[in-house]
Amino acid sequence: MTKVELFAAIRRDSRLEGLSQRALATKYGVHRRMVAEALTSAWPQPRKKMPPRQSRLDPFKPAIDQMLWTDLNAPRKQRHTVRRIFNRLVAEQEMEGVSYSTVCNYVAWRLPLILQEAGRGPPPEVPIDQIHKPGVEAEVDFGDVWIDLAGVRTACYLFVFRMSYSGKAVHRVTASCGQEAFFEGHAHALSLLGGVPSGKVRYDNLKAAVAQVVGFARARVENQRWVAFRSHYGLDAFYCRPGKDGAHEKGGVEGEVGRFRHNRLVPVPRVESLAELNSMIEQWDREDDQRRIGSRVRTVGEDFATERPLLQPLPEEHFETGRVFQLRVDRRSQITVRSVRYSVPVRLIGYPVRVLLHASHLVIYHKGVEVARHERLIAKSGSRLELDHFLEVLLRKPGALPGATALDQARQGGKFTPVHDAWWAAVRKAHGDAAGTRALIEVLLLHRSMAHEHVVAGIATALKVGALTADAVAVEARKAAHGDPQPTTVEPGARPIGTPVQLPEDIASLTQRRLATLPVDTRPLPSVAAYDELLPSRRALAPPATSQGDAS
């Protein structure tokens, strides 16, 4: 209940029921002074304003104003600095207990007002309302966002492309705000919008597009790849003023970044990959078509339906948005891109490769053939190593596998499963560490020619039947690839080596399968009795042993 409604209720009860002020105060839980005030007037009295807080600088403000007014007619190089004002106040006005920063804050606030009063200051910044024609103008901006990516709090960037007429916006989260992410954001947005704005698109002076700002004018030295990109799509770029002064020139997208961040990314989203988050964002963008901006009568989707036919058609040719690097593979079989190391097959050590860097992944080529593909790593000075790239070296150095960084990343990524570990432990116990590790590497080589799930199923089956060879795993993996039923996954340590195995009905032992193809052996069991009969006769024929002295 507002105060006006409370006064109305008190006056009504006093008039109709004749309640006293004490009874009214008890009924509504207020003081009798408020009851008396309500009976005196239907409108509450405005709340009294607190007197302004006194400052130790107040007695000296007229002196500071006088100095600033005097400076208006003084030579430019002989005007008061804040330090000079402070020293004069201390020496001439005997000012005490006032800090230098207090004087600085007052001068910074008062000087622009004095300049405006004297007619010498710049005119106030007043935003002018603009009208936007359908399908003509758009605005682009990046915003910082945080997400929980695979359980790790990670800083990412939100690309926003907003149509000025309808307010239709396309959002996309990327790992960086580099040129590749800038281009991919445009290509994605224009594809979803179904066309290109025919007028100007407003931008900040970001490095992905602007190489240099020329003075304080609108002239810009543009990045050459950006010139080619916007020429390909037919974009007409308009660059706002540098710094905060130019933010109001594209206020629509500035507000859109904040609106989307507060309404869609709070609380911080938890996702396993950026692809998962961007899929959610596309659904949110479709839902936002039903919202209304301010006091508009029509929704965002209805206004965009009006301007979509007015957009320019998209080009038929594809523009490569990735950034190209020419690098050489180092002795560790790795390359470094944007302070992050990525693995390459060991056969390419010392060779030049071509790297195509995208916003979320990168592809490595050698002589026009793709040799590696990695998900882009966000953290600097990190590494993204593929275990498969080092298998040829590990065959010669099996002792390096247990502590390899590539193996640890394969476990974290789910490529090296507990089934691999269980089979590895069993084969090492049976054949030794070196031979067992080499057998595991031979199994890992099967992943190059067979699907991951088929190899894992083959390892599980071979582990159940005690077949600790790479050939057995290959046979069972091929059976899985041809649709044969497979057993359930074996957990590490489920059965000690050497214990009897209870085979399911649909699994046959390899040893039993081989024995079943042999003919029945009807020969009697071998005997050594004939050799035992020869032993006495050989002792009888042997000459007696004599000493050397007797022989002489």
C-alpha cells in the first residue's frame, strides 16, 4: 500500500466509522502524527531534503573560482595548475586539513562549468534521435563474457550483428576476438539474416578492420584482408569516433550486448564446448523474435520480416575466413600458433606446413593434404597434443608412453578409455612392460583405419577371453564393425590374470576355435620306457676311471 492509499483509507475510516486517531493508528500500525497528517491533507507532505554535507573546502571555493575566472584572459602557458592553486590557498588563505586530491576533484568539476558560463566551453553532448530505414543500416560489436567451459571458468567474446531498423540481432560466442572470429561472425550472421544491409554498417576501430586511425577525422587505414572481405559481401563500413565518445554512435548494439549478457548469460552457462553454447544461442535468438523493444507495437520478428526482402543478396562464392600461417614443424613434432603448441605427425618433422586458423579450430596442411585438425586452445602457453601423431616414435621408445603428455590429454579427452588401460595392464603383466606397451601401441594404430567404438569393443572382447595380442583385438574389432554382438565394457581390475574365464554364449575362445579345426589324434601317448632299458648296458660298457699315476 502506497502512502497516498494509506491516507485515503485513514480518511475513509474516520469519515464513515468515526474512529479516533488512536484507533486509526492501532488499526494501520502507524504513529498518531501520521494519522493527524492524513486527516489534515489527502496528499502526503514531501520528504524534507537533507542539508548538503559540509566540506572543509567550502570556505575556499570562492577563491578557487576567482582564480579560474582570471585564467580566462591569461596567456595559455601562464594559467593556474591545480598544484599552483593548492599552494596559493595554503600560503594566502591559510588552508589546513584539505587534501590535494580534494582540490583536484573540485577544479575538474568546476572548470568546465565556468567555461560554459563564459561561452568558451564545448557544447554539451546531446544524443539526437535517428530514424532507420528497413534493410539499410546495421551495427557490429564485441563484448566480453565468461562461461564455465568443461568445468573451467573461461573468458570468451560475444560477437553481435544487429539490424538498426528491426533490432534483429545475431549472437555468437568465440574463443578470441581476432580477425578470424570477426570474419566468421559476419559470415554466420549474414547467412542467418539471408542478406546484406544496403547501407552503412557501424564499427569500432578494432584491429581486425582498422590498421590505423588517421588524426581525429573519419579517415582510416583499413586492413587489406578486411577490405577484400567487405568487398566480397558488399559491406559499406562506417567507423565511429575512437574511445568512449564514439559509443553513442552505435548505441543500439552497445545496449544489445548488455541486454543479451544479463538476460541469457546469467547465471554463467556451463557447457562442454563452444559449439554447444552457440547452439543454445541460436535457439535464444529465435525466441527473441517475439520480444518488443521499448514501446514498439510490433515484435522484432515482425519488423525483420518487413526488412528481410530489402536486403542485398549474398554472394555465391565462398570467402575463406580463416587466417593462414606458413610454419615449420619443430623437432618435437609441434608447431606454435598464437602462443599455443599443436602436434603434427612425426613424419613431418622439419617440413613446412600450412595452417588455417579459425575461431574455434585449426587445420594443418602439407602439400595440399590435410594432416591434422585440432580444437583451438584458449589458454596461452598451452599445448594440444594428439597421441596418434607420436605412435611411430613410441614403438621405438615404449618407456616414454606412461608419462607422455599426449597420453594424459587422450585420457582427459576420452580417446584413451579405461578399457585401454585394463588391456594394457593385462598385457604388461603377461609379456613385460616393453613388449606389452608395444602391443598396446599396435592396438592404438588400429584407430587410424577403424572406428573408435569398434576398436574399444574389440579390446573389451579380447580382454574377456584372455587374448592379449594386437591381432586378436583386430579380429574382434572387425567383427564389431560388421555388426557382431559385443560384450559389455570391462572395468579395470575386474579379473586377475590367470583366473578361469566364463565366456558368454556368443563368444568363442580363439584356442578352442583353432583346436576344433584339427583332426582327432588317435596315436597313443608317448613313453620313455625304451630309453630306460638302455641305461644298464651303457654303464657296463663304460671303462673304469683310472688316475694319471696308474696310467703311467
